[in-house]
Amino acid sequence: ETKAQGLFIVTASLSFLGFSRGGFAVNHMDIAPEFAGVIMGISNTAGTVAGIVGVAFTGYLLERSGGASEIQGWKLALGFASFLN
């Protein structure tokens, strides 16, 4: 529950996400080579919408927990993100 532990967990999570990127772009070509561009557009749109909703929801959680300066709100927001992953 220290800052160093939190930093380590976030760094490790983002590092592992980098591994998944290698298989993401070619996956569309494997599924449907003729429509890879359309499928890529649809998946990128879904990712963008999720990013917008995620930021708004995180703000809502922080606001309900006393603001961004309260550690409890961050624990709730990051815990919810961990649950989804």
C-alpha cells in the first residue's frame, strides 16, 4: 500500500499490455483479409468509446468518494479497472 508498490503495479500492467499489441494489428488480417480496414475501424471505435466512458466514470467515482485528493476514491477507481481486466 505504498507509492512504490502502486507504481510497480501500474508499470507492470502497462508493460504486459505492450505484449498484446503485437498480436492486435495482424488479428484483423487473419479474421477477414478483405475487410481488415473496416474491422480495424470498428474495433478502434469501440476502444475510443470505452476510453471516453472510462474517463467519465472514473471522474464520477472520484467525485462520489470525496474528490481526486482522497485515496479511497483512487482505490475504488483502480479496483474497478482491475476487476474489468
